[in-house]
Amino acid sequence: MTGNSSVSPRDELPVRDELRGKSPYGAPQLDVPVRLNTNENPYPLPEPLVERITERVREAARGLNRYPDRDAVELRTRLAEYLTRTGGHRVGVENVWAANGSNEVIQQLLQTFGGPGRTAIGFEPSYSMHGLIARGTGTGWLSGPRNEDFTIDLAAAEKAIAEHRPDVVFVTTPNNPTGTAVPPATVTALYDAAQAAKPSMVIVDEAYIEFSHGASLLPLIEGRPNLVVSRTMSKAFGAAGLRLGYLAAHPAVVDAVQLVRLPYHLSAVTQATALAALEHTDTLLKYVEQLKSERDRLVAELRATGYEVTESDANFVQFGRFADAHAVWQRILDRGVLVRDNGVPGWLRVTAGTPEENDAFLDAVRGLKKEQSA
């Protein structure tokens, strides 16, 4: 989260004005029995994949005296194959770029298409790193509207784009922290509005798309050279520790972001590990199906207990409403379960974990309800 904080020693430094008084992104890292606050995949990588990673990394280690493939051609080829197989649209290596997590993908996009004198807009509440990375790249940040149910207010969004003429438009689907999906028609309408206003780049952040009830918006890149779909291997692939993100777009976008990429930005070890994971996509996606089932169970059980729940297409659930969300967060933590207080007034977010972890969470929130009714 971002926000004002007390004066710190770093503010005595000649820090850029737009960074003063801000807090770095991050969730509490606490030693508790059940941690459901960072949207990680709770299942360890299967042993055959661990062995394959070991083999690939051992092979890569023999060449660590040399720089890695700076264009990550083999990795991008395999990512393109994965997207073609699962995303409903054929893409080639020329359409795909990879970096250290989807955050670096977004950073490179903003370095290329944003920057000083330019602006980006996102529809909040949404993934707070969009705004943080915008500020970090010197890009002005605009907060666009959402409806009461956390869907995008399309008419108001189109009006904001026409008025402010942003250089970059962010659309997050499924949205973090609310879990709501964005219909394709909304994205195409926003894209058309953005092109009429500037034209602008439209970045569709699909970090959680494998958990969605619906299909990827990847096919929308056809005929839309200013549309980018961003993905990650942190969530569905259960590889948060790998830090591998990627995008799909017109080849000209892939060419453009290479103007700002750091030399040899993806290590040989990162590339080898990601390639091993891509060999096991069928196995990894079975875990996704389990988590989707657990997410739906959380939604049903929370509602049955009397909580309000936002519709979720992700691996997490936003629930409420609370007069003091942080106080409820603390009371759940006191029961040994860590969830996320994202700063959305009246709401908390819980990641879908293993059945046992979810049971512990549900026991905690049921206990709160019993206390309230006693």
C-alpha cells in the first residue's frame, strides 16, 4: 500500500518530490500458523518438476562464466506455445517478452511509453504497484472510477480518458484486490476511447487469469497494436520465488521495450528454471483447478456465515463489510490466520489456500460471528 507516513531519514535525502512521504509496497511477513495474505499458490512444486529444475540449472551452471541469452529466445518460444495452447489465440516468439516478474514487465512498459510529462490511469481499487511503478518511472498517475460493486464504471472511465488523454491505461482482470473480472467488451471500449484520445497504450494485467471462470483477453491483441496482455508465473505456476513475468503484444511493442531493458536482465538460472516449469504445465494447472474449487468454497461458506463477498475470478476472495476492517484483521490474526488488509474501506482479502488452511480461516471468521451474536 502507499500513503503518507511520518518523516523518515530517507526524506532528508534529495529524494524526488513524488516519492516523499510514501511507503514501499509490501504485506506483513509474520510467523503465524496460516498465511493467506499474499496470493501465493500454497502447493509446493511436484518432485518431478523439482528434479527437472535441478537438471536444467545444473546444465546452466556450467556456462555461468558467460552471459545468458539476452533475448531469452528459447524461453519466449515456450511461453508463446503455452499462450497459444491456453489463451485462445496463436502467438509467436515475436509477440512475447519476458522479465523478472510482471512488475518488471510493467516497469519496462512505463519506461517505454510513460515517463516525465506523461500520465497513466488505473481504475482503483486495483493493483497498487501500477501507481507505484508509475511514480518510480516519473509517470503521472490518475485514479479512475469504479462502481459500488467494484466493476469499472465504463461511461465514467471513457469520460476520464477523453478528458485527461493518458498515455497508458491499465485494466486488471481479474482485478486485485477485488477479484472481479472485466468483460472483453469493456476492454475494447476502453481501447477505442484511448486511441481516440491520444492514441495510448492499454495494458491488460492478467496475473490471475488462469483462475478465472472466463477466457483470457489475449485474442484482443489481434488488430490492436497498442494493446498489451501482461502475465506472471508466480500464481498459477506456483513459482512466486522464481520472479518471471511476460507479456504478449504486437511485435513492435516487444521491439520497443528492448530499448529500456537492462543488459542480460534475465539470468541463465531464471531462464532454465522457467523452462523446466513450462515442461510441467499440465500438472501445475491441475493445482489451479483445486484452488478454484477451494476459492468457490470460501465464497459459499463466507456468505453462509453472513459476510458480504465480492464475486471472484482469482485465487483470493474479498470479504466484509466491516466498520473497522483493520480491527477485524487483527482479531483474525489473533486466531493464527494472516489475511490481507489492502486498505479498501470495509473489506479484507483472503487467499485460497489448502483445504486445511481454508478450514482454519473459516473457523476463525465463524468464531468472530459467534462473538458478535453472543
